[in-house]
Amino acid sequence: MLRRILQIIPAQDWFAVCVDDGESRQRWLCPLSCWALIENERGETEVTGMEGYDFSEDTVNFLEYVHRHGPKRGQTFSEQTQPREVKGSDAK
């Protein structure tokens, strides 16, 4: 897919989470170099993270983006990227 970068901005403290395809499903973090506003060949625009010169979402093992502080104050990276069991009223 052909994409054109329209604008970039720093992505300080942001990471791409990647997950191993194997049985362990181990996760690791890749620091983002920037956010890029891109235009695809259909003229649609979107924002995507970049690791160096590569679009994070093009990585085979890409899962999601996370910020250094995580979605909950004080949560560590390992807590943030570990799957959790859903119990009781949290189950949907």
C-alpha cells in the first residue's frame, strides 16, 4: 500500500507493543520515534506510530500502542502488557 507522510510529531514516552506468535505469547515494547499523519492511496488520512523509518502497524507482531505511564497511574509496563483474567462483573 502506497502512503505519503504529511506531517510528523515527536512520540516521546510512547511504545508499540509486539507479541510473540509462539506459545508463550511474550510481549515486548518498541519505542516510537514519532507519530505520522499519513495519506493512503485512496486519499484517506490516519495517524500511525513509527519506529525509525518503519510504520509500527506494518510489523507482523504489532498489537497496540501504550504510553510510558500506562492507562492506570502507577501501572508498570509488565502489568500493562500482561493479559488479565476477567472475573465477575468485569466479564462481558
